[in-house]
Amino acid sequence: MVHITEDLIRRRAEHNECEIFSLEEVSLHQQDIEKIEHIERWCRDLKILYLQNNLIPRIENVGRLKKLEYLNLALNNIEVIENLQGCENLQKLDLTVNFVGRLSSVESLKENIHLRQLFLVGNPCTLFEGYRKYVVATLPQLKCLDGTEVTRSERIAANQGLEELRMRVLEEEDHYLWKTAHEKEEEKAKKKQAEESGSSAGDSEEKQEQLTELEEERREKEFWHTPCPFTPESRLETHRHLEAKRRAKEKGNEKKVKPPKTLITADGRVLNVNEPKLDFSLMEDDNNSRIVLDLAVYRHMDTSLMDVDVQPTYVKVAIKGKIFQLVLPAEVKPDSSTAQRSQTTGHLLLHMPRAQGEIKVTKAAIHPSKDDRRRRRSPDSKKRERSIPERLEVDASGTVDIANIVTRPRTVEGPLETSGWNPSAAAARLDDEPSEGFVDDPDVPPLI
């Protein structure tokens, strides 16, 4: 059920800068409104009110609209003309295709002295014998009835037999009301029986979802092909049936929200993704120390539909919301990277310089370490190595001059010789002339 709200009226009052207190015209047609409310309090200055093609069953809450001149209530569920006496300036009333069966209710319009046009086409009362004459005679202020002008001679003829005409109209009215009440009772009984058996076309939406497609199709066909009286209740039931079908269709066509695409795993590993399914090539330009990505983007696609994001270890390109992501073989500089479109092919070219200090992994021969060699030696080789004494290898290409390693200090006797010093001669002199206080100890081994 749709209610008349302040927001609804403001949205319909755009021509009045969304101000409703001074509104003179408002259109609330085709809103599925089932009750007239609040309008007489919010819009006192209304002159034109459109409420056609709704589900309104009664004319109410418009008696305070003193300035109202035109009221359109066509295609609703109104059965009685009432509560319009307060609309002092009402000039036109449209009740086309409603359910007005009480023709005598037009007498309530006698006080609307400015009423000039009345439309009752499509109502059950128009089938009564003497309908037009009765309305013309009852409302002398009318100038036009159902789009046909009321002539002076027609009005005179209608007034001649008004009392007799009124009696006949009341009889037909009573017969119509009895017939309508009887049809409503039968319809309620059928509906109740159908609901109890579970074969009613008005099942709840939850129930309909459980039905099979064949059963649903059968019920739909039965609903539209089963004859029913044209009453406000049947029109309301048809509307609710269509509304339920529309909601079910929207629910069926509603796209399921896809979970977000995983681009980086929980452990931080970047994945390769190619949602747009584009061809690409990744090349390493060793001369310029950079990596080049050639992405075969659609030739006529606007560049504004692409979003490029270069990271040190991967590159991501969003193309109309679809993600292309590729892990790079080496670390690059995002700030120095460039993106260009080819004017001939439309391809997207990304030039990404390598980061400084980045070590490129290359294949090299693996040499066994010293420990590995030791582990691989046999026990016999280890024994041989232990039997061979370690020797210090000295380069025999020349003698080592140790004379000038340390500067010799001067003595009292005189300067020492700076060159030509012979260690063997010095040892001979020491043997020939032992120093003072020298003690020859036999336990001390001789010098070699």
C-alpha cells in the first residue's frame, strides 16, 4: 500500500521549487495510492489535483480545498460520490471508469454550484434506464455531461418527469446493490475454499517460490482465464497479483553479488589475473635496464576506461572494471615507469625501469665447497693426508732482504753496516770471541 507522504508531494512539486504550502497543481497519478490523506492540510491552495489510475476506494479528505477547481479520479475504485460539498470552486469532476453504482449519490453535488463538467463514463450507473435525464435534472448547473453538452431543451425534458424518473433509478440502484453484494459473497466463499485447498491464485509469495514451473504456469493460466465480476475487489486482486509477479521477476533477474576477486593471497603472494582475456607480451630490455609490457587493449576503447597501477614487484591494469595483473620478473621503479597507447594498434605499452641494486638471478656452475670435498674423500685418502707433514711453502725465486725491515739504532762505537750483513759471519765471530760473562752450559743444545 502506497501512502501520500510529504516527500512524494515535494517530488511532484518541482515546478514550484518543491514548496507545497503554495502549490496550486499536483499530479499523483499512477502511484498505486489506496487512500486520499494529508493533502487538504499541506496544500490548501490547490486548484488542480490529479489522482487518476490509482486504487482509491473513497472520496475523502478534500473538503477543505476551497480553491479546488478540477479533480481527476478516473480509473479508481470509487463506488459513491461523496464529501465534495466543501470544494466550493469545483468546476470539473472526472470519475471515468470507476464503480459508481449509487446514481442517487450525484445529488451530493447540488451544493457545488460552480460545477460545469461531470464525467461518469464506464461506471455501472451509466447502464441505468434514464441515467442521463436523471443527472441533468438533478444538477441544473451542469453544462457538459460525459463530454456531451447539455442543451436547454434536454434540460426541460428531463425536469418534466423527474419524480417518476427518480423512483425508477432507485429501483435499479437497489437491484444493482443486491446483485453486487451477492457476487461479493460468492467470490469470498470461492476464495476461502481455494485458500483452504491450496489452489488459490492469491497464494503468498513464499508459497509460490516453492511451486514447480508447471504448477506455476497452470495457476497463472487459471487466474487469467477464470471469469470474475468487475468489482473493486477483483481489480485490487489483479493489481496485487501483477505486483507480486513483478517483484518475483525482479528478484529472479537480480544479479547475484559476486565475491571480490582475489588478487593477493592471505600470505602476501601476488597472483596473475587476466579477467579481460587480453593478449600480452613481457620483454626485458637489458640495454636500457627496463621491463616492457605490451598489452593488446581494444583499439577503439577510450583511454579513460583504463587505470594503470605499477608496483615494485607487479603491475595491475583495470580495463572497464576487469583486472589484468602480472607479476614482474624483477623489481622496478614505479615512479619512473611510463604508460603509452599506440595510435595504430591501440596497444598499451608500459616501460618500467629496473630498480638500482637489483640482483638478477642467472644460472652459474655450482662448484663444490671445501667441506663438500672433505666429505667426499675416502678413508684411505684421509690417512695419507695425516701421514704427510705440513710444510710452509716459500717462494724460492729470490732471497728475502731483512736488513732494512727495522732501522738500526746508532751506538757509541759507531754506525752499523747498513748493507752486506752476513748472518753466518756474525755467528762465526760470536764463536771465536765469546762475550764477557758467557757461560757455556752443556745442557743447552747448540744452535743449528
